[in-house]
Amino acid sequence: MTSPMNPIAQQNVPKGNSYAITCNLTFGDIYGQVLAWMAVIFVSLAAGLGLMGSSRPLFALVGVGLILVLSLPFLLFAFVTTLLNHIELDPK
């Protein structure tokens, strides 16, 4: 059994019109995010190199990996939300 379409969603859909999907994202829109994540990478690598000379170098590798793994979801969330904010649906 199929469920009927939501009547609220049907209200604003004109019949027979086509739409053009455009994306106006530029590198300048994500430039700050790229620089921030590069800073995180360089700080974690500097901390890892600083800890590498200690008596437990495994902490250095775990620390760098942990920082990179924990920062990656935030980077992806920032990229995806920025991308979705720059996608436009224009009627033809």
C-alpha cells in the first residue's frame, strides 16, 4: 500500500516547471576552513614531534592520530554545510 504525498509539500510545487541547480561556491568561501584545518594539522604534528623525544613516543603517535581523527568530522561538517548553503534551485 502506498502512502499519499504530504499535502503541505504539494502546495508550492508548480506543475510543468523545470529547475536549474546551480552552485556558486568559490574557493574563497572555504579558504578560512582550509587554513584552520591546516593549522590543526601543523600544531598536532609539532606536538607529536615534541613528544617523540620523550620516553614514550607511542603517546606522540596516538596524540597526532587522535587530534586528526577528532577534527575530521568538524571539517567535513563545515565543508558540507558551506556547500549546501551555496546550492541554488532556480526555475527556468
